[in-house]
Amino acid sequence: MYRKSALAAGVAAALALGSVSMVATQSTAVPRSAAAAGTSVAEPGAGFKAMTADVRGEAIRTAGRNAAATARALGLGPDERLRAKDVLIDADGTRHVRYDRTYRGLPVIGGDLVVHLTEDGTITGSDLAHQGAIRIAGTTPKLTAADASAKAVKHARHVKKAKTGSKDSSTLVVYAVGKIPVLAYRSTVTGEGDTGPTSREAVIVDATSGAALDQYELHQNVTGTGNGVTAGQVSIETTQTGSSYTLTDPTHGGTIIYDSYNSPQSNPKQNARAFTKTTNSWGNGTSSSRESAAVDASYGLAKTWDYYKNAFNRSGIRNDGRGAPAYVHVDTNLLNAFYDDDCFCMFFGDGSSQNSNTPLTTLDVASHEMSHGVTAATANLNYSGESGGLNEATSDIFGTMVEFYAGNTGDPGDYYIGEKLNMSGGFMRRMDNPAADGNSLSCWTSSAGSVDVHYSSGIGNHFFYLAAEGTGAKTIGGRSHNGTTCNNDTFAGIGKDKAAAVWYRALSTYMTSTTNYAGARTATLQAAADLYGTGSQERYLVSKAWAAVSVGTALPDPGTGTPTPSPTAPTPSPTTPPSGNALANGGFEQGAGGWTQSDNIITNSSLQPARDGSWYAWMMGYGADAVESVSQSNVAVPATGAPKLTFWLKVSTQESGYAAYDTLKVKVNGTTLATYSNADASSGYVQKTVELSAYKGQTVKLEFAGTEDTYLSTIFLLDQIAIG
């Protein structure tokens, strides 16, 4: 039968303290350091060796020269280009090169990737935010930029009285967060919102239909009441020019603190000027002096820089030795602090009557903001969905680590966030018990991706606390902590320094912009294997900490070689079959629990509908040669009655006719029992039934195996799978 060419087919398709989606990364074989074979590596730098600016620069230039060959090796399309963003080098010479990619010159949102190479340049693995080549019908949009701006204003959720301006006009991009990339516009809208009268929100709309694909706040606000803190009497680095001093820190990349002089949040540099004076004594310890907030910011950013340098051999936010400017006294009555990667700078408000007009320049706020910059320079986690929660959690994690590192007796290290802001209840967030604030999630749920990122961050915060400190009650920094779990498990922690090393390596080496919590588990387990060994106690306890927040299950105990018994949980375990269903997690509402998938098939992406709940299995849809599978082993088929497999299937396709070009096969113990194809396309989910009487009383492996050919895409969606 005559086949249309692919070119002829169209592609269907709060302490925010930070700046800036859905699917986890695909991992191929990845390199191991010597530690992976069992040798413990505990030296500073999370396994990375120090690089001078010249060495790093040459490594990035080399990666740039190799970009075209790398793109071909990864199977990317001829219209794609890679841009080297950063390079990390392990102590054994292994390199991890982070690239962004473009398609016909357009930025690709969700197109970032990390390539892992041996010292001699051999590619050994990769992690891609979007697997495979980018394919879209064309780069000529149906909507104009003005149309897109109007649609963006209409779709804005976080901003009222929204509008777009010439400063932030709509930009044409390729949106590749879902399985099918689409041509889109990225717009910035402004208006009244949670962060004040000039709130900003990014809205991404389909360039053909104008449908909203994603949206997130660009400025995240701090809300609450309290008195704030100052660093007390501290030493800060300044610069002298003639008889004057400025708050320019020459030992930390020239970080400079400006007084915004209450410039509006929409243009916080409008009235800005550098702090300067003829003596080298700054502030009086209270907000009556404009210098006091600047001292806190300078001190906090310097301590954060030192922590990253000493712990991970990282030289500043972008690892290039350059400090980011910071602006204090932004706007009036602004209960907000944020990092903006577009200008590579940080902004701090003076608070409002809600917190007694205390400047938001405390140590944990400053380190939280600078850590948002580190995230932007590494994994660049999207600020929406579960990846947004991970973004926020990362800043809380390293903000907490800086607090421990600084050793300031007036602000000792603990796992409370915003504890010096005198919030109602004594904190803004608690990492040991996130739910204590009444909003944050302590345990992963299927709805985590739709929760505000400041609250879904609780899952990552809780994981980190348990990985670092373990379970049980203890006093840390003079404050009570209690490491409770979601599954009633008890275990020891690996220590905060090791836990931070694991998180940093996962962030900088394996995570991408679309990593979700399941992907973060995979990334941290790989990082723990790199640092401490595949069979290490550290890696095992990291898996225990994830299981304790309802993300995956614990690995086998390396001391016994057998899985640890599952403790009695207050809620059903992700691997416990629902009543009347021999399958575990047949509705996917526990994520990937109980299933084995060849790719990131099980998802809660809003780009496709679930039959019930939020989660479902999305198979195929690449419009290119591909093979995928999702399976479950050790399934006990009932021994009585007439057992059947039932499931709901939705098929959508770009194919035409009745020829089966793209197929989904149902297999039991490797035998195909049913086949569905593009010819079974439907407008919605249709229930399917497969007889299993031949397997009565047996324990079997159930598999859904998809195959897609070279041209045109077919999507198979699965949900509510049951055997009974």
C-alpha cells in the first residue's frame, strides 16, 4: 500500500524564593567511577575534580566541536543542533557534558540532555529530557506572535489583569516535554498576582491551536509573618577604590550588592545604586539602616559560594567563577525574594506589615536563591509539575546545607526553613515533617504534579531529611525534629554531607529539565552508586528513604542480599494489588510501582487524558521507528472461575486505512494473546478483554509491547488494567 511521507503529515498534537515538565529522563548505560565496583569514594566534590576556568572553558569548547558528531551518535535529526552548556569531569577522567538543543534554530523546551563519556571520548551513556529526534511538520506557525500573546493572557492562571508587553514578546519555540513535539510560543504575561501588582507568568501555547501547553510563575513570592533575622556581627569582603569602599566581594567572583532604592518589581534596577561609603563598617544590625540588609545578603551569598566550592569544587552559580549581582530593598511592601536567570541576578524585598517589614535577606533565603541559579545552570528543572517541586526542594536542601556549613551561632543549622522569619508556628517549612505546615506533601501521591511546587517540594525535602538523618526523634540546632515515614519504616541515615553529595551529583550529572520524582530516585541511586558503590550501604539507605516517602521500593539489603521486609504501612503499598485485582497498581495511580517499563511510559502528563484518576501508560507516538514495553511479573492468575484480563485502551493515530503499521501486543509469558493497531483508533477509551483461562492458577508475566514504524505516529494509552 502507498505510504505518505513523514514530511506530508502534520504533527497532532510560600517561600518560593526562586526562579524557574513532566516526564522523567530516559537513561541508557551510564559510566561508573571506581566506586561503582565497590570502592568507597568520599572525597570532596561529589566525585568531580576541580577545574580552573581555563580547563573548564576548553572542555566546553571541545564539547562544542564534538556537538555535531554527538548529535548523530544519539540519533538526533538533521535539523537539530547541540549547544554545549557545561562539562563535569570525574576524578577518573569520565566526562559528563550537558547540552541544550535547537531545531531549525528554534529553542527546544525539554530538549536538554547529558552525555557521558570515557576519558578518551567514547560515549557510554546519555540522559535525555526528550528521547529521540525532534520531528514537527514545519516551523511556520498558524498563529502570529500577537495571536499567541493574546492567547497567553487568556490562559494565565497566576496573574490577574494579565497583559503582555514589547519587552517580553512571544517567542517561537519547539515544546518537546511530551512524546510528540509541537511548535509553540513562549510568552510572558504580567499583571496583578500573588507576588504583587507586577507578577510575571510564563505561558506556552500551541502555535497552531493556541491551546495552553504549560504555565508557571517567573517570580515566586514569600508569604508569611515574622521579624526576620540578620547575620549578626560578621566579616564580609569589600572592595576599596581610593578612599571609598563598596560591597563588591572580590573573593567570590565580584559579587556586588546594590540598593534597589525601592525600584518597582517590574524594573528592580530602575533606581539602583551601589552601596558606597568612606569607612569599611556597614549597617547597625537593624532595618533602620539600609546597609544591614545588604550585609546579610553579602554574607549569605559568600557562605553559599564557599559551600559549593568546598563541597563540590563548584566555582559560583554557573561554575565559571563569576558572581551574580544582588539587589536589596526592591519595591515597597514586597514579601518576596527571587533569582532571575535572564539577568543572572537576585532580588530581595523588604517584607511587609505581615512580617514587620523585615528584609528577606536571611542566610537561608540568600542560599536558597543562589541555589536556584545552580539548578538553572545544571538540570534546569522546569518550574511546573513534579520537576518544579524538585526545583524548590533543591534550593531548600542546599539552603539548609549552607546553614550547617556557615556555623553561625545565632542561626545554627537545622532542617527548618524560614525559622528565623518568626512565622506563625515557628517555621515556613519543615524537612523532617513537611505536612506540619498544613499544606506541604510529606508523601508522594498521584496528584503531586498538580500541587503548587512549594508544597510538592515537601516530598524531596522529606526524602533528603530521612536520607541524611534517618528516622526517630532528635534535637538539631536546638530544635525538635522527628523523622517519621509514610510506611512506618525505621532506618539510619547516611549523614547530611553524603546525602548532599548524592543530590548534587544527581542534579548536575543525571537530572534534566523534565525529571520527576521517580526520575529523581533513579538519578540519586545512580549517583550513590557512582560515589559509594553499587552494593554500598549508602545506596541502599537512599532507596529506603525514597520508599519512606512513597517513591518506589527499597533495594535488597546489601548485608543480606535479600529485600528488606515491607513494614506495615498506614496506606496500601504501591505494590499491593487492589481488592479483586491480581495485578499491582493496575490503575497506575501509584506511578510506576509494581511495573517494569522500557521508557518513561507511566505518566501523569496533562497532554493526554487518563481513563480514571491522573496516571496512565502512554506508549509510542514518536512517528519514528520505536519499540516500548511495560510489564509486570509474578502475577497470580486466579485458579477458579474464568479469569480474564481487562483494560481500557485509547488509540489515536496519524495513519489512515486498515493496515496495521503500528501495533500494541498483549503477551503472557511471551505468547501474544491479542494485537491492537492504528486501525483500532478511537475517540476515547474502549474496554478490552482477553481470556486467561489457559493460565488458571499460574504465576505469569504480563506484558504490553508496542512497535512503531518509520512514518507517522500512533499513540496507545492504557489505564485501569485488571486480572480477575
